[in-house]
Amino acid sequence: MRGPMAFRSLDGMGCLVEGFDRPPAIMMPYNPAYYPEFFEKYGLDKEKDFYAYWMDAREPFPERLEKLSEHAQKKTGSSSGT
């Protein structure tokens, strides 16, 4: 059995197994904390890991990401509008 599944790939798949101390992430499942133990109790095993990363939008981007962004903008000729 594979699941829980979504109707479309953009709806998010699987279940959250750690990170319950954080708010839900966009396009990622957020279920009660007892789900992983419940699934394991009934013999289900994890098949694949999906990751979501947390970044505080109030903090400035790391310098490395700023440089990478500038390089990508020069290469493609695009601008962020700032």
C-alpha cells in the first residue's frame, strides 16, 4: 500500500513524521503527531522521504544566496525589480 496519496502531485503526499513543533509548510502534509506510530503499528513502512525547509522571512538572505541570485540574474538577463 502506498499513501496517503493526493489527487494531484501538487496537493502534497505522505504524512509528516517529525517537525510538529513548526507550523504547516506550503504544499506539504500536516497531520496529527500520532499518525507515524499508528501506521508503523499496523505494519506500514516508509518508502521515501520528502523534505520541507524552514526559513524566517524576517531574516536577511545568506550572502551566498544573494551572490548566487545576482549571478543567475546576470546570466539570464532578468531582474528582481529592486
